[in-house]
Amino acid sequence: MKSKNARGHSAGAFKALSAAALAIPGIVSQVQAAAPVAEAELDYKASAYREADIEGSKLAAGSASRYEIDTHQLRFISPLGRASDLAVDLSYETMSGASPWFIMPGTGGGKPVQVMSGASIEEERKDIQTSIGHYFSQKVSAKVLLGFSTENDYQAVNMGVEASIEIPARELTVTAGIGFSDDEIEPTDPGMPDRIDSATRTSTTAFVAIAQVLNNRTAVQGGLTLVNNDGYLSDPYKKVWREDLSNTVADKRPNERQQVIASARLRHYVPSLRGALHVDYRFFDDDWDVSSHTVDLAWYQNIGDNWQLTPSLRYYGQSQAYFYGPFFYSARDDGYASSDYRLSPYGALSFRLRLERNWGEFSANFEWESYRAAANLAPDDVSVENPGLVEFDILSLGLNFHL
Amino acid sequence: MVRGLAPVLLSVMLFLQSAQALQIGEKALDFSAPALLTPQPIQLADHSGQVVYLDFWASWCGPCRVSLPSLDALYHEFKTAGFSVLAVNVDADIRDAKRFLQTRPVNYPLIYDAEQRLPKLYGVKGMPTAYLIDRRGVIRHIHEGFRPGDEARLREMVRSLLAEQIQ
Amino acid sequence: MKLLIPLLAVLLLPACATAPLDAWDRGYLARPEMAWDPDSLSASQRSHVYFSKEASSGGVSAGGGGCGCN
């Protein structure tokens, strides 16, 4: 069987297009909001994502080898006439491996154990995201975004608009935007009992962000985002173990999910060390009772004229969704149930290291990330750890050309 | 006596001017500043009678990656007709400017202003900003930013300023 | 949603007055490593991975669609 878990409750999957959107005010450079990019650039990145095998003691049945994803990304940005610019992001992924299916109670008072899906055949995902920015003046700019992604069981169309206003006298940039995503799920093997034939979901996002330059080496940004998800938000490939039935039932989640995200970012340059500090914080809260904190710290160290080494550390910790359980003794009154590890209480630590070499008009970078999730990293005490929590490494090689 | 007063007058002028941006139609303020790559200082008055494009740039400025090669092309085209580009670099670290020039070398005179006295004198508001000065030393055009198509527009302006006679 | 008011307050906190910087004094801020996301491909790939492995997602962006992610 296929080992895919449909998700897609937010329009935040691809942030690439906003990379330069929330620029530091007043700067005439490639990071400035109120001027189009000066020259064309091409970026390429190849990444290998590898999940660690699930431990034998946690595995009840199915394949121990989890997901592997190979990704190729291409990004092209270019000026377009005198007052506009263009960005195109292409992404091609191939995925294979097994993923968590449902969880059974441990025998003899032991910990619960994971039943995995069988290993999948190779699947692919293609994604194109485009944006056109227009600069009405040195202070006002707007951007239109349009994207499409396709997998053999999932299609998403998204669009959005963003507008930016600079207030140079106060060194402020205010950016606001709205986005919309219309997704369609057509699970493979629809003939399986209680698997849907097809379903749709939509996601609407609105955000506002304020960037402030504090001095000639420090800038901060605060953001507030509201997301409303509507439609089929369950996972057609996941099941839930019911003790009273001695059998599984389908994963079932509410048809609506509202999310609030508050974020704060700091950039600080230290001339004496020729390095830059990044501090990113995000608070997430939704009406499924999931609430989380994310802290990301990075230090960009320039070495000599052409090298840059960047170690980073990320912490993520979340509370569980109210209808989550590793397994259930009986049906909940509301009928909802999910054993998805992503809705369980846990925390995750990830370490990244990035090395970049610059040759003027060309640069190359190598990146490694190691991510580990565990219940004991959660913000609150967790009595039962979900056995499906993930551990992965990503290796990537990136190239950048100024055309 | 008059010569001795000049530096005092200049500094008073600098102080008064620092708060005020220069406007189109005003006389360009004279200065003498160290060159970026050579030991001899460069003085604006040395170029009197010429049409001068006085450009303020920095290695970190995105549009400058486009403007410097464009200005070099204009300089080659019109230097024998009496046109010059004077480019004032405002980088905090001169090494950044030199590294930039390795990949984008230019032939026109380059000034390095460590104290960033000149951008204050001219009241520069953004990077890059340039002042197109006619043969009589009057600012005729202030060019902020640098976008695709600007080279052609500047070529026309330079051509028409070169055609003007000094009265 | 009762969280909204304190969140807005935090958001508006940096909006207290700052003296404008001189045009030539933006060299540090303009450095590529001072961008919010210096490597946009890396940022988009990572947010895609976290999106598919964690319950939280979203940020200050109007871009992107969902995925049937593993």
C-alpha cells in the first residue's frame, strides 16, 4: 500500500517567494523592498532527506525503513522592465519509504508500538511558484504570487498578493498580504475500506509584518498571521487503533482549523567579528489546542574574503491536538480521533551547519541538518511518547550564479 | 590672507551645507578627496569645463553592480568629448570596495571618502545617487538609484550637456 | 483569539521612533547575511520539511499551497 499522509492545512509551505519581501527599509540593494532586483540570478539546490529507521523495539509490523526524499530546486529572479521584477521557483521531489500507519497498545503494560505502512513505490512531486513584484515608488511596492503543485494524489493551486510601504523617517517597513490555496486530494487505493475517493480543502492566510531598523547594524521584524483551513483535514492514509473494537478506524479530524502565528526576528551584525546573528522566534496557536514555540538561532561567520561558516540551532516544541491519542479505548463523543505523531506532544532539536564559498559572480554552498524529535523535549511533561516521532538528516549542495 | 581663509570658509560651508541637500540648478560644491586606488587626491575643480557625473556608490549596493559597468561604457564613449565620471565610494572598509572592483573594474577616477564627508556635503539620500554637473559647474540632474534603461537616458543627457557652450 | 491583543502589542513594540540612518551608513544592514532569509532555497526547503513533519506552519508570507506530504 501507499504510505502517504495527506496534509496541507496552511499556505506556509513555500516561503521562498517572500524571502525578499519583508526587506529592511530604505536600503537600495538586493534586500530592499522599494527597488526591483538589479540583475538576474539563478540558484540551484540538490538535497537528500533521509529519515532514520524506526527502532525495532517501537515497531510492531511493517517496514522499518522510513521516508527518503531527493529534491531539486531551481530559482530564477530577474528585473522586468524598469519597475518590476520576477521570481520563478521550481521544485522536483522524488519520495519513497514507509510511514506510520497506526499505533497498538504495548503488550503486558509495555510502551505502545507502531505499525508502519509497507514501503511505497517511488512517487514524485512537482511545484512551481511564481511572483511578480511592482515598485510604484521608492516607498510603495506590491507583489502578486501564483503557484501550482502536483503529486499523484494531491493537487494544489495557490495565489496571493502582498503590499509593502516604507516609512523612511521612522526606518519602518510595513508589509501585509493575503493568500489562498485550493487543494484536492485523491488518495491512491480508494477501494480500501473507509478510504475516501477524493476530497478538497482550502486555506486562507492573512498577515501583517513590521520591520524596523534599530541602528546601522540591527534590524527587527514582528509579524502576525491568521490562517483559516476548511474542508477535509484528516489523513486518508492513517488509522487509529480502537481497543473496544480490537480493530482500526479511519483518522478523523475537524473540518475546520484556525491558526494564529506571531513571529519576531532579529538580525544583528558584529563588525569586529565579521559575523551576523539571527534570532527567530515563532509562536503558533490553533483551535485544535495545538500550541507551539519555535526558536531558531544562527551565526553567519565570514572567514577570510570568500568563505562563510554558519552553525544554527533550532528548537521546536508543541502541545497535542485535543483529539489526539496514541490509541483509543473507545470512540470519543465528538467522533474525532488521530494517532498522527505530528499531532502528539513532543519537542525537536535540530542542528545545521552551512559552508559557503564565493567566487565573485558564482558561489557554492554545502549544508547539513540533523533533526531529532522526542517527547522529553516537549514543553510539558508527556506520559506516553508517540513511537512514530521522526529523526532525519538533510544534506544539500547549492549553487548561485549572477547572470 | 584670502588663501588662508579658504579652509575655514570651507568648513563653515560644510557645516551649513551638511543639513541641506544640494538641488538641481545649484552650483556643485568643490572638494578635494583621496583617490581609491592611487595616492594623488582628486579635486572636482580639476574637471571644470567638463560635464561631470559625480556618483556615490558602495560595494553593498545592488544597483551599483549594474551602474558601474554602464558608467564605464559612457565614460569610454564621451571622455574625449569632455565628459568624466567621478565615483565616490562610501564603504566603511576600503577592502570591500577593492574586492568589488576586481570583478567589475572601471577606468574612471575613483574616490575613497573614509570620513564620508562628501555624501554629507551633497546630502545624499540613497545609494546610488549621482549628480550630473554641466560645463559651468551647475547641477543639472540628480540620479537616484539605477535601473534598466538608465544608461540610454543618461547618454542622451550627457550628449546634450556636452553640446552646450560655456558662456 | 483573546491572544490577539497582547500579540498586536508585541508586534507594534518595535514601532517606537528611531532616527533615520544616513544613506551611506547601511553597509552592514545590506550585507547578504543580514537578509531575513539569506538562502531562499534553503529556507523554502526547510519550511516545507517542517510543514510536513510538525503541526505548526506559517509565517509572514502569502505564498505557497498545501501538499500531500509524507
